[in-house]
Amino acid sequence: MTEVLKVAYFPTVRAWVEGWVISRNAPEPVREPWGLRVDVGLPGHVARHIVAAPTPGILRHLTTTLTTPGTWLKLCAPAEAVAPLLPPAWALKDAEHMMTVPLTRVAPPQAPPGYTLAVTTRAGVTAARLLTAAGEIAARGQFAVAGSTAVVDQVETAANHRRRGLGTVIMRTLTASAASLGARSGVLVATAEGQALYQTLGWTLHTPVTAAVVIGF
């Protein structure tokens, strides 16, 4: 797992965590010797531990000392490097991808025909929504700024509105809004499905992310 040290650049990971807690209204991250901890405090998501440069020793320590169900690890490492080191009490989740993009000031896109684009900011979180004529949310996403980095979060399109380019409009709206606020780069963590969209918009892979959760001892 030592090769992960070459690709997991700590400032980007730290910015992602700091923006994520603003976006989710979660407690501020706590520094640990091996990374950052967020005490989320939700059912099934008690806490998350983010490790930018995991090693077998760090992973062994965390998986043997963290025993509360609903405790998560977010490891900047590929799943094939993590899976053999997980005890039976830990479940591996779907692969994720931390991606980044440089931001420049551009005009925000227009809403597609039949939709209205609404952008609002509250408590440091800027949200973009595409609404139908009936007021239904067809697609949405949000970001929070940590330093000079915009952390994009919770981007989704309703099932009956997919394949219409709405996700692209949301992403371009978010990045244009973030750049207008002075952000110089963007970061997000994508699913495999989301990664395909973000690549077409200029986002590039920063590091693979593997999530694991305690399911019981």
C-alpha cells in the first residue's frame, strides 16, 4: 500500500473533509496522528475516519481499535490493497474516486427547456436545483468552500429525469458559482457512475477512495 503515498496529496484530502463537514452540517474534523476524524453522530454513520496515506500498520490499528457499528473508514487507496487487510467485522463498500478540477470564471449555464434553475446560498453552502414546472426537484447539487477549494457534494438527478443533460447543467452551475466566489479548484468524491460524467467535464482522478464500515464484532 506504500505506493498510495505518491498519489494522495494531503492538502486536497484535508480540503475535501473541511468542505464536506460544512456541506453536511457536521462537526468540525478532529486531527489524529494518522488523519482526520469526523464525529458525524448519525444512525449507521457514527463517525468517519479519513486517512490520506494508509499503511498496513495504520489499517491494522484502526480496524482493531474501532469497534462501534456504523464507524466508517475513508481510505485513499484502491480496494484491492485494502480488502485483504480488513477483519470480518468490516464491510467493504463500493469503490469511490476523489477527483479535482481547476476553476475559472465563466458564465453559468442556462436551464434546459421545461426547467427552472435556482441557486441559493445558506450557512456557507451553495445549492443548485433544476425544478420542473410543477416545482419538482429534477436535479440538484451543492458545494462549500474550504480555503480556495470548492467541495462539491450531493449531486443527483431524479430517476425520471436522467439522460437529459441535467447533471451537466448542475455541475457547470456549481463550478461557475464557486469560481465567482474566488475558489480556484474543485474536489469531489464520485461513484463509478458519477466519475464518467465528471470526466467529460474536465475532472481528473486524484486518488481512489475505499470506504469500509464496522458491521459488528
